[in-house]
Amino acid sequence: MNPVDRIATHIVQTRFTDLPASAVANVKTFLLDTLGVGIAGSSGAQVTDLITLAKSWGDAPEATVWLTGERMSAQSAAIVNAYQIHCLEFDCVHEGAVLHPMATILSAVLAWAERETGKGRAVSGRDLITALAVGVDVSTMLGIVTDAPIRFFRPATAGGFGAVAVIAHLAGFDERQTKDALGAQYSQISGTLQPHVEGSPMLGMQVGFNARAAIVSTDLARAGFRGPHDILTGQYGYFRLFEMDNHDIDSILPTLGRDWQINAMSHKPYPSGRLTHGVVDGLNRLMQEHGFAPDEITAIRAEVPPLVHRLVGRPDIPAPEANYAKLCLRFVAGTFLANGTVDVPHFRGAALTDPRTHRYAGLVDVVLDANPDQNALDPQTISVKLASGGVHTVHLPHVFGHPAVPLTAAQNEEKFRRCASYGRIALPAPRAAVLINTIARIEAMEDIAGLARLTLGNAA
């Protein structure tokens, strides 16, 4: 059996009543989180330049840029909002799949839904909840089933399939149309890890490229264009070309509709690569437990799995670009010790060259552990040596933000309100409160296009 057949059935046939209460609650949690980081990302690197460019690619007033409210084509808005979601490295992540599914999914579906509303075809909040749960299943599945070391940027490559799944579900596609749309997406996917290595903002842009592609793919399927169907395990399929032909897709197909991956999502408490969070969590726990100050530390040892060592074990450099700094474990550790936390302002301007941050970063030794899993984030072991000669160590089975040690509902709302204050313009506190309350009761929303309007900082 072609696995795409089973996936298409999951996309087409799932209904709201199939979702457990936990999945509904987590969809709401990460919907709020994703809108929040997208609002904050409006102040990210070169966002204003991107908006100007995106309007030139298609300025039909179909969809909205979050917070600042520029109107442009749905495809262009999907790119901008996807970039805003991911550019601060603050968006939620599925650790087992090593991808950020909501960035690609939500940017595409809200832009598409605004365009649909303009054509008299509104999408309900109840249907959005169902579609988001299905879309997260589809994209994360492609990462869960492989043991191959990540070589491509899965939030872009696999994330685009999740975005197609969401739109196909909401558009009421049958299984043939759904497979056509997934095939069209496979014909467009892109996403290399080279921008990650170099700290280039093109990393987040790749999320946008695939969000835009999802709208194009579903448009093509709706118009009757046939896409390739054997796109995962075929001769030139996704797993062979993108994952070194390393996969066990058959093991997860029976779990679709049973083990909802939205329940396995992790928050990012800090606006840096998720792989850098272990050292912050570990240092914070050790300082809370043992009461020492940063200046008492003479050495820090972070024992980490291969994925962490390879992607964020990079050297600290004197004047990093923001994207490089966010993906440098040493710099993030130094930031925490210099400031007592890690937040959006710590990756801007003079903070990037702060002498205290770099002095503390120089104390960190990133050590490869013996974990055989090439895609694991944890466990991690963080140790500190003090000037007194004392050594303190903490073992982290999971890092703060993981479903086993999650943010509380109050912490999730606090993160959202904080993000709302970091945008290019202010999102008024009353509007932030309305957005929080709307998502809490989103089943009752008749037209999800209204979510984009609720993000506007200058709206009446």
C-alpha cells in the first residue's frame, strides 16, 4: 500500500469529534503561542524589507501581515507571516521530529482562510482545530519515522506537507485531490541547513517558501492538476532523497488518528534554538538549588547528544549576527548568566557584543555524549565548577518546555503578552486579552479570518 493513501484518508476523514480533549487543548495552546511569536517577529531582521518585496510579488488585498496590517496576496502574506513566526527562533517544536510544524502550517492556513472569506467561504474555528491537529500529525510523522541525521531543514521540507494537509482538510478535498496537492507540494519543497550553519535569516525564509507553496499546491489540486502520488517511498520519493532512504513509515501509519502529535509538542521558553535550551535550564536549576552567583563559576560543561553538538555546539565569536547567536549554545549560556534570563532584547544591538556575555560564553565546554540517537535533544548533563573548587551537576532527562516539563497555562499566556510587547508596533493590552479569550473559545468562532484582524496593533 502506498503510505500516501493512508495519510490522505487521515486528512480527509478526521472530524472534530475524533479529537481527545487533550489534543483540542494543545491546539489552542500552540495556536496562541504561534500567533504571539509571529507578532514579536514583526520586529525581526529585515521584516520591513520583506514586506515591501512581498507586496511587489502580488498586492491583491487577500490577506494580512500580522500586527502591522499590510494587505497583499495570500501567497505573499504566507511568506511574511511564516518568516515572522520563525525569525526570532521562538516558535514551538516537535523534538522527536526535529521540526517546528506550526510556523509553516499557521502562516499558510490563515492567509488561505482570509482569501476564502473574501470569496464567501468562511472557515470555522471548530474546523480549524481539527485541521491543525491533522496537519501537525502529517508533518511531524515525516521526522519521527527516520533515524537519519537531519540534513535538510524539516520545518520547511516536512512542514509544507502539514500545511497542505490543513488546507486540503478545510477545503473539503477528497482523497484524490489531497494526494494531488501533496504531490504538487513535493514538486516544490525546499530547505537546506546551510543557512542554519551560517546564521542566515534565509533559514526562516525557507519556512515561508514552503508555506506559499502549500497554497499553490492546493490551488493546483482544486483546479484539477494531477500531482505525483508515490512521493514518500517511490523511486525518487521524499525518504530516498531527503532522509537517506532511512525510515519506518509503516510503523506510524496505524497510529494516525490515535496518537495525536500535537500532544508531543514542546514550547520554547527562550527565543533561541531549542537545542540551546538545555544549558539554560541546567544552569538555572543549579543556581536555584545551590545559590551560587555567575561570577563564582570558573567552568561549565555541557554533555549533549550528537544533534545538539553538531547544530549549536559552534564557537562563540566576538560580534555575531543575531541568527548565529541564537544558534550558539555558548552565547546563549553567556546571555543567561549575564542577564538572569534569555529574551528577545538579548539578541539585538549592543547585547550581541556585551563583554560579560562573551566572558561567560568562554567558560562553556560543549562535549559530545555517547547517545546513539542522531536526532535526540536529550538527555543532557550540565556541570559547573566554582572558584571554591566545588562542582555541581544536573542531569536533564527532558528540557524545560518539553511535554514532561511544560509551561503552565499561565506561563503560556505570560509569554504571549511578552511577545505582544516586542512587536514593531504595540499590540494594545486589551486587544491581546481579546485574542487570548478568543482562542480559548475558538470552537465558537464562525470565521477564522478574524484572527488576523485581532493581531493588528493599530486597529480600532
